[in-house]
Amino acid sequence: MPVRPPRPSSPPLNALRAFEAAARLGGVTKAAEELCVTPGAVAQHIKALEDWAGARLFDRHAKGVTLNELGERSLPDFLAAFDQMNRAVQNLRMNAAPNSVRIATLPSLAQLWLSPRMPGLRAAFPQARISIAALEQPPNLAREGYDIAIFLEPKTSRGGLILAEDHILPVCAPALAKQVQQPADLAAMLWLKDSLWPDDWAMWVQKTQLALPNLPETVSYSLYSLALEEARNGAGILMGHDFLVQASLLDGSLVAPFNTPVSTGKVVKARLRDGDQRGLSPRLVRALAAAA
Amino acid sequence: MPVRPPRPSSPPLNALRAFEAAARLGGVTKAAEELCVTPGAVAQHIKALEDWAGARLFDRHAKGVTLNELGERSLPDFLAAFDQMNRAVQNLRMNAAPNSVRIATLPSLAQLWLSPRMPGLRAAFPQARISIAALEQPPNLAREGYDIAIFLEPKTSRGGLILAEDHILPVCAPALAKQVQQPADLAAMLWLKDSLWPDDWAMWVQKTQLALPNLPETVSYSLYSLALEEARNGAGILMGHDFLVQASLLDGSLVAPFNTPVSTGKVVKARLRDGDQRGLSPRLVRALAAAA
DNA sequence: TTCTAGACCTAGAAAAACTGAGCCTAGTAT
DNA sequence: ATACTAGGCTCAGTTTTTCTAGGTCTAGAA
């Protein structure tokens, strides 16, 4: 009759996850957002882990928590462990559904750049189940459930595949263009801008070395496609990104009063998840790059 | 107002753990034992994971499960992930309580070899909080909550620190020894043996090249210390392991009728957990080795 | 054929996690 | 100085998840 004493128990995995998230993001509240629970739940997990270990992992302050020495010492181990765990999960997802591809991209890119290309893509890869998620921030591909990320990055960033350069140029409805004969006329108009790219106008003005008599009124939109729609309706003049307004310029719903495009120093890049170098996603990305 | 769509959810960590255990141990029941739950619970976890992935991981047979191709492909990732996770947990435990040391060893070693040495050890390391667990099988030090494992291993095994050689030699109570003048007398006696080492007698008989007229009666004990106690009470003759009977030989409660010790080819080895090369445990092991 | 080991299934019970509301603290603004 | 605020903690009650018990099913062994 073999002796089988209860083995020393390990702490609950969910508590470890809560600790890792709070430590990585630097706060209980941020961790709670990532884990889609309330901060109280995360606090309880962390407390449970600290009770298990018999020692504190965080210093508590009125404005947030910081890792203490023990926490600081433990964090790298847990980061590595959860990295590996998520990699394993993503690989499993990919192997279990090799025809499903998830693309994460900016809302504007999703609607104005990717969407028009989807029919061609679906035709070229009829077996693929492609889904698109619009995110404002690029996801961590190793951890989150996306296979491809398409975002704006500095030209100088390493890796990834360039899909388009980012050039900006004012655009407006054809009717409005008549009022814009010379650059100085711009100052009299309503400037439309995307709240994600608040500095587009300043950059264009600076690089074209325009001297404007006074600052114009501006309106911000949280979605580029909204601003674009307004521009087409003649609401004002929009700072256009070439890869986003190309279609509208081609169909004539927008025109560019000046032919002075300016590079923002950024590019649209597609990145693949590590460990997904042989599947459907790389072929899909190559097709996108070729079509661009 | 930033768009924050719900990120694609990852599967429950506990389901991953159930899968990993079942795959590693080759069965739902074995995994359930390791996780201290019923097989049904493990089966449900695995099913949940398979539902999440949308694909099966195991082939089900009437007698057990086997990994299918997807499971086989995914297992190494999860083994690595849980290895790392457990390493992280053990490091946390060690760093949180650097004075606590957990030793895992055979029940017999715990009672007859380690226990007599503990007072000296506690005197040499007064700050140490040493706990001992008696296991029949050596634990996986990277995963389970032990810092030191002391077990019998083949002489040829790599690593670890040798604490004692394993020699065997029949021993009995002094009163009984009078009936054993020559080896052939052994056959008439009751042989006591530990059920963990059923072959001790055969090995000794073979190596000493004794020709016994007939096979004696034997009695098995599940604990060596029980057999030893019985031997001291004169119940029969016990195959003694030197490091276990030394104390009894010294205090005279047991004697060895023949001076023909035989090496079993094994040694008592202490092993340390990876990542615990600087703490209290290594010093403790060195002290044990020095005392031996 | 019956027996058995191992897995699966389901309903109900037990345990864990989560929420919501209130409290606390220490910077910051008034 | 006082009020405000952000961020975290705590507690009770609720929801959700997980677990168990007991039964069923299957295929290989006796």
C-alpha cells in the first residue's frame, strides 16, 4: 500500500495571472481592464497569492502599487512563464483551426484600406476564414489571439513587411476646392482631423514651410472614416493619408487642391506572430503586399 | 473615446493544466490523482479546452486516452510552459521564505537516517525551518514544492551529491544470532524484507554465492522501520542496509551474524532544485554529506 | 459471457470568483 | 486649510465555475 501524502500545493493559477498582469501593467486597475474584471477581483487574487507565499509582492501607495523587492525578483520568471503559456495557446489555436486567420489593425485601416482589398483576398484564398479586429493599439502577437497585425510604424522599425508608405496631403470635396486657390486660403477653412493623429496638420504645414496668417478652426473625429465622410460632404478640408484617401481621389469624391505630399516618416507594416511562419497567414500577408 | 473591443479570450488556465497533466501522465485518472480531483473533473476540463479550440486533443478508447496528432503537436509547448510556471512558483516560494527548506526522501531514510541527523543539522542551522516529507518516489524538483530530494539512485547516475553507499548485510537480534552459526542456518529462519526492495535477499544470496537447501519463509513490511523494529524484537532476520541499520548495530540492539556486506550498486544521493544554488539548501546538503 | 478498467455524462453541491458599494490614503487643486 | 481625485482595499452577497457522486458505455481480459 504505497504512501501517497498530499503533495505541497501550488498557488491558484488565476492568482498568478492576476499578479503577472498587475506587475506588468503597473497597477491593479489596468490589470483588471486587461482581464475584464473589476479591480477588486484582481486585488483579491493578489492578496491570495501573497497569503500563499507568506510575503507581500507589492508596496501599496495611495496612488497605485509598485513591486517590492520580492515582486521585482519574481516578475521576470512569471513574464517568461506566461509568454510561453500564451505562445502555446496561440499555437494550439492555429493548429486546431489552420484556416482561420485573425487580423488586427487600426480602425481606419480596417475600413478604408483593408476592407476594399478583402474581396480580392477572399477570392485568392477561398478556404481562409479571415476575421478582422479594429484596435487602436497594436496587440502583443505572442500573447493575444491575432495572427497578423497591420499598424503604422516608424520607417526605421525592424522586421515586418511594409505594405504602404504614409504620405499626407490635404483633400476636400470638389465643390470646396474652388475656394482653395493658394495655400493661404487654407487658413480660412475648417480643418478636419483624426484625434489619433493630432499632429498631421502641424507636420504638413511645417514641412511645406507654409506661413499661415492665422490658425484655422479645427474639428476632431475619433474615427478617420467619419472625418473622411464629412470631408466628402464638404464640411471642411481633411489631412489625407494617401493609402486611406486613394479610393476617394480615384472616384472623384475628393480632390487634392495642392500636389505637395509630405512623408510622415511612417509606414504601414504587417507583422506575423512568431511560430506562424508556414501557415496561411504569411501567404496572406505576401498577397496583401503584392496587391499594394 | 478610445475603442476597446473585447480581446479574444484565452482558454481557462485550469483546463490547460488538466490537459497537460493528462497528456504527460497518459490518462485522465492519473492526472486526476496528481491534481487531487476526480477523473470526471479532469475530463470536463479537457472537454472545455477541446471545445474552445474547436478540435479534439485526445483519441478516446475504452481503456484510456491517447493524444491525437493535434495533442501530440501541442504537448511540448505546454510542458515547457508549465515547467517554466512551476519554476517561477518555486522560486517565488524560496525567495519569500528563504529560511524554509523542504526535504523529500524515502520513508525509511527519513526515519532511520535523516531523523538522527536532524538535531545536529538544526544546531548547525538554527535559523532554518526544515520540513521533511516521506515519499516513495522522487519528486520532480522543478515542479513540486521541495528543495532537496534524498533518494537511492544507481551509482552511475549523473549529478547530485552522494551521501552514502548502499551495502546490504543480514542483521538480527542478538538472541537470534546464536541460532545462526553458518550461512546454511539462514534457510531455517524467517526472512524480513521491505516491500519496496523485494530483491535484496536474492541479490545478497547471489553475490555471496550461497547455496541454500530450501527457500525460507518471508514476511514483507511496507515500511523498513517496521521490519527493523520486528527484527529487534527477534521476529526474524532482516536484510539490513548499512546506512539504515548502523545505529542499531552501534547500540547493540541488532547484530550482523556474517561479515559479508554486498554492494547493491546504488547510492543515497541528495539533489537540489535548479535555481537554488545559493540559498540555504546547498549548505544544508553539504553539511549532511560532511556528517556522513 | 462476464468482468474490469478507464472514460464519459449529468444533476446537484461546493467552492471560487466576481461585483458593487463604501472606505481609506495621499497627492493636487482650490 | 479644505475639498477633490485617483487608486487601491475590504466585505457581503451573488454569480459562475468547478467538483463530486453515481450511473452509463466500451473494449479488452478472464
